[in-house]
Amino acid sequence: MNLEIREPDDMHVHLRDGAVLALVLGHTAARFRRAVVMPNLDPPLVTVSQVLTYRERIRSLATGRLDFEPWMTLYLHAQTTVTEIEAAAREPSLIGAKLYPQGVTTQSGSGIHDPLTLLPVYEAMAERDFPLLVHGEDPDPATDPFDREARFIDRTLAPLCRRLPRLRIVFEHITTAGAADFVRSESSRMAATITAHHLLYDRRALFHGGLHPHLFCWPLPKTTGDREALVRAATGGEPCFFLGTDSAPHPQNRKESDCCPAGVYSAHAALELYAEIFEEAGCLGRLEAFASENGARFYHRPLNPGRLVLRKVPWQVPESYPVAADYTLVPLRAGETLAWSVAGREAVQP
Ligand code: NCD
Ligand code: ZN
């Protein structure tokens, strides 16, 4: 069986930098024509010039896929100025600015302690129709880790929406039924990305038979009911939900250490995993809207002209990918067999 769809886009990915960049870029660019690239490098990309230099590094490594287009994001920090936002909004390759509440995830130490304090920056963004991409988790250490998304909606996102009715927002990697409903209630100007791992796994999987570090990510997977609600949101054809893998590699020796960093690596099989989810839900016909249309429409970008073919041909995911002498990468579903494979993207000149 074959499934042919318009070339898809990954609307949330961590390509990283240094030795691992070439590998993850290869995995992403083999499946996606465009990708929204996260700015949480070390140090984070807080100026337009830093973002554009990083973009050049990505482009110089994407030689096998010259048509791959990285869409870049600016990292908001306490000193972000309206002038920086104006410069970012003028750059066609910058697609939005990313809000990390301080301390909620990898490289978020320079994020915003109280996200409601950046109002002039958000106002400048709303004025220029420059979207805000939000890591939606409450940074208060007193908040239970499983409640951080719900608490963020109540304490930060809902007030922000009331203050800024014109700001367009992407609620990244949602994990709860409540978040999906909140996005629906604001869908005239809000959308959400949904990862493959949050569609596949609920929180039981993290602990099944022992602790699984390679499934640990922020936001944490939630209940079975939440996972089912996410599947309904992703496969239901609603334009406010679209594909964003949040593929976030970390070295195997750090993932398997006594203090495991958060992030699931899924770029090696991203589309294949989403195909599995949509097939299981009996909605393969809706994969194209979720993977190739809703995101581009939200960001006011053209749809891709090319096609991509998925085949029901099984393949085995490697146990790990070698990156450097001290860096191997354990992918999602390591050593397991996947039902779908990507036959390749077919580039078409617009
Ligand atoms: C991401 C990373 O490692 O950069 N980690 C994660 O758990 N998702 C950051 C992020 O998107 O939260
Ligand atoms: Zn992310």
C-alpha cells in the first residue's frame, strides 16, 4: 500500500548544532520540505544576527537537500527589545519568536521568569503579525510536573490572550485534552503542534517495567484520556492542529545518566510514526492536512508543490546512531520494526 501526500513540514524541531547537526538535519530533510527550527542552543539565539548565522550553518550542511528550507525562531529573553522584534519580523526566514518560561526545559535558563512582563514585545509582535510560539508549562517549582501545562493556561496563556486579542500564538507540543479545548476556543488566532510521541505514549509508558529515559521529555506525557484526546485533535481534520515533532536529541550517555535531560529523538522516523497513528485511528486520509497544510496556512506560507510517498514496507530502526566518539543517539523505537517507510520526497520547482 502507498500513501502519497503533499510534501510535509515539521513545525517544531531541534536541529541542534555541532557534531549532531548533520545527522538530525539529514533525517529531517529526508522527510520534510520545511521545518520550524528551535532557538534553544547554548547560548540561546537571542538576536536576529545569531539566528541568521545559525541558519547559514544549517544551509551549508543541507547540501544533499538544497530545497530544504529552515524557518527560524528568535529566543525571547528578559532583554528582548521591540527593535529586535521589528528586525526579526522583516526577515522572511524568521517565522516567529519562542517563549520559554524560565527553567521549564532544556536551555530555558535564559527564558522568561514571568511571561506576562513582556507585554510591549508581544504588542510589537501582534502589530507585525509575527507569531508567538509558546512552550506552555508553568515555571513555578511548586507546580506538580504533571499539572504544569494546565497551570500555564490558567496563570499565563488565558490572561495573555485576553490582553492581546490580535497576537497569533502557537501552543507548542500540547499534551492534554484541556489544552486541545483551549486551542479550539481561541482558534481564530491560535494553533497547536502535536508530537508523535505524545500521540503514541501516555505517562504509563514512561514507567512500564522500569524507567525509560529515552521517553522522558517536557511536557511530560499525560493520561490515557489525554492521549486519546490528542489523537482526536490530530486526526479530526481541524485546521488549528498540525505536525510538530519536537524531536530533541541528547547524547545516549547523558540520557542514561543519573540526571537525564528531557527530549525524545524522533526525526529519524517522524512521518512513519504519524502514519502509524493515523492508520490506527482509521484516518490516513487526514494525514495530509495535519502534516502538509494546516501549519503552512497558519503561518501564512504557501503549500509545498512537491509530493511525498509513504509505503507500507517495514524497516528496522537502528539501536542507535553514531554521531561522534563520545556521542551516540538512541532514537525512538530503537531496534523495533516500523510498518511505514518513506519512499522519498520528490522536489518540484514552484
Ligand atoms: C527540548 C530540548 O531538548 O531542546 N526538550 C524536550 O523535552 N522537549 C526542549 C523543549 O522543546 O522543551
Ligand atoms: Zn521543543
